[in-house]
Amino acid sequence: MAASSDMPAFNAATDRSGSLTPAAFLALGTFAIGTEGFMIAPLLSTMAADFGMSVPHVALLVVVFTLTMAVSSPIATTLTATWSRRGTLLCAMAVFTAGNLLAAWSPSFGILMAARVLMALASGLYVPNANALAGAIVSPDKRGRALAVVSGGMTLAIALGLPLGGVVGHAFGWRATFLAVGAMSIVAIAGISAGVARDAGAGIPVATLSQRLAVLRQPALLHLLSVSLFWSIGAYAAYPFIASYLAQVLGFQAAGINATVSMWGLCAALGVTAGGTLNDRYGSTRVARRSLVILGLAFWTLSLAAASLSAGAALLPVLAAIAVWGFTVWSFFPAQMARLMAAGNASQASLALALNTSTMYLGFSIGSAFGAAILSHGAIWGIGLLAGACQFIALFIDHYRKNSP
């Protein structure tokens, strides 16, 4: 879902004056990865029906994926440090493609789970390396734009890939969505092969595990990572179960669910784009905190609607809350990245962002597990309650960071 750089500070010897075109080819990979990661949520109910399982059980696909990505990303990036950057990216996308094809033809839930583990391993290797390479192959004045281009693949996945996955999944079955992402991945492999030089990023060091752990010894960064953890727990306590919520609370069928999830994706894309602009205008802390407050209230609105309103009365407040949820959950993200970059040593900023990505995916795993547990008890209203509470816990931690000695 989110992207981060995984490289230490650049020096003059590694600077190049290349164009942004290679970054655009790298963005093909983040678009495919983002589409696969986001598209699964509105399809969980359909997958559960096909396998004869409950939605909370099938949600293990989300729990295991996010946990695998959180744990494997720094380890895989370190283990492949001696590989060429281009070769690493091609290998990651090849594994990701194989995972999607295996998922499309999986004969059992166990095989589908194995396929998602493969995709998680590949995603955790690809995303930080793509961002690192994008920053290495351009001149210093273009690095921000290069990173924005690669991250833009994720934004497009939210805005376009998510609704596309929903349309394909409901029209042709959930297996077709994995075939579509597999095709996107093959295009990405071709693009990287043609558009990225074989020696791109040569000589750029990759941070060791000890260097990553050294960043964790900085209290300011630890506090911010704690904020990210609770934000992400709340976000994924709710997101994987949006289809179940819409079906139970509003009585929506496939078309209504897909339209609503598409609206969420559009608002999310607007949020991540506007978040950067708002950060520059009002400051990262103000944007992050206000995003957490409004997001928490949106989740609690969903909880209240599920607990006390009829389908007709809940329609407008639920749709409004989902739109606000999509916008604020991602307007928080660029502001939080800016704060992480400014909190510690400048040479460790990229490592802080990489750790933030792992923290987020750990939170996504915890949140989706909590959401599944709540749903399994039939308390759909409890998901919004928990998700909102996590945002206010994150806000409390953030205030404590400011006021602590």
C-alpha cells in the first residue's frame, strides 16, 4: 500500500542526472502491487462463498499477507544487498507474477494462502528497492519527484486499480482479478527490463539490520512509529470488511458495494494527494492530528449507524463517513512521512521511512485480525468502534510525544 525508501543518505558519487522515465517504469510495479493489495477487500465475501468458509476465516488472507510483508521486507532487502538493484526488482516482480497466477488457479484455500505469502514476500522486496533505485538514478533536485512518481503507482492503484479489481471480480469472478494483476506484473517486468539500465544503482549500499535497529533507539522516532502503528491498526480493522459492513448495514449487493468502494478509493487518492499540499501549507503535525481526529469520528459514525439506524436512515451518514474515511486515512500519510524524516538524524531519514512501512504492515495485520474476530461474533458495529478508538489512541500518543521531557 505505502512506499518508502530504504537507502542511507546519498552522496555525490552516486548522483546522476537521469530523467524521470525509469521511475515511471518502476511505478508499473507499485501499481500492480497496490492493485492486488487493495482489491481483495471487496471480494472477501465472494471468496468465502466459493470456499464454503466464513468471511473472518477468509480474512486470514489479509492477516497473513500483511504480517509476512512487515517481517520479511527488511530481512529480504538486507539478504539481497549484494544483488544488482535491477535484478532484485525483476526477481521480485517475477515472484509476484507467479503468486498471482498461482492464486488464479488455486484449487484450495491453502494454495491460495501460499500464493498470497509469495506475493507478500515479493512486495516487501520490490517496494523499498524501487523507491531506493528511483532516488539513486536521478540528480538531487529530481529525487523528490522520482519518489513521487513511484509512490504515484500506489495512488493510481487506489484510484483506478481498486474499482477495476471490483468490476472484474464481480463480472468474471475473483480469480480473474489475480489474472489481471498477473498481466499488469508482466507489463511491469517488460517495462523495467526495457527502461532501467542494468547497472542502475550500482554501488549504492543497503542498510544492515543493525543500522535499522539503531534508528529505533531514538525516542522521537519510536513515538512516531507508535502513532503509525495505532493508525494502521484502526485502518485495517475496518477496511477488509467494508463489503460485509455495506451488505449487513445497508443491504448492498455487488453493484452497490463496488460503487461505494470505488468512491472510497477516489477519496483516498484525493486524500494522499491533498495531504502533501496541506502539509506544506499548514505543517505536518497539524495535518496529521486533524486527520486522526476526523478519521476517528468517521469510524465512530459507522459504528453508531450500524448499531442504531435502519438501512434507509443509515444510507447518507454511512456514505458520508466512508468518503471522509477514505480521504483522512490517507491525508495522514504524507504528513506522517514528513514528520518521520524530520524527527531524527537526516542521514537516517530513509531508514525511518522503511521502518514506518514495516510498522504499518504490522498494524494492518493486527487490525485485520481484530476486525475478523469482531465480525466472527456478529458485532459489525464493533469494528468501527475499535477503528475509531485506535485513531484517538494514536492522537494521545502524539500529544504525549510533544509534551514529554
